[in-house]
Amino acid sequence: MTKEELITTVEIVYAMWNKEVPHNPSTLYEAWGRILKDCPKDSILKAAEKLSLTETFLPTPGNLKATYMRTLPDTPPTAAQAWNEYCHIRDQVNSGTHTTNNIHPRLQATIKQVGLNLSTNDDRRHFTETYNTTQ
């Protein structure tokens, strides 16, 4: 992202949340630029549009980048998304309707470690800890 694109992006994101850019924005642009330097402007703006539907407060550049990164094809799901997918797979296996589908390798490795019988909140915590430490 170029400097001009960064400035425009920051201003648009601030406008989406009805906020004013600070009077001396040089450090603001530098901070956002350090985090968003490798991200395309249009993708960050799409991420901002998506977040504007659910978020009340102005997102941080890290939130915007994380939202953008989740749209990339090889990005692993978040722990919450992996838990939901795990539950879906577990239920399909238990009902005999599971078919091989595109399961992210990180989730596959976690399933190998924890098995397919987790269902309680304590199990979810165990799954999340295992998932977050699995590469």
C-alpha cells in the first residue's frame, strides 16, 4: 500500500465510524502503515465494510488486517471457527454422514490429537488450547 493509499484508507475507515482523524496524524499513519503495509487497500476497505456491520467501535489496524487475512485461501480458521467446524465434523461422523471435505491441515492435526468426542465447555477450552499450540 502506498503512502497516499494508506492516508485515504485511514480517512475512509475513520469516516465509516464517524470519527475525526487526529489533528496531528503523522504517528497515526505511521502506526497504521506498519501494520497494513503488506495489505491491498481495496481488501482492507472490504474488511472495514464487513466489520462496520457488526462493530460499534472503530477497529484497530490489527483487527482490519486479521479480518483481511481470514479471507485468504490458506489462512487457518480462528480457534472459534475451528471449534464450530470440529463440532460439525463430529456430528457428521456420529450420524454416519461425514464425507471427506476440505479440512484445514491445522484442524486435522488438532483432531488427531484430541479425537472426535469433545462436546462440553471444558472440552472446548481443551480443544482451543490444543488448536492454538498446533502448527
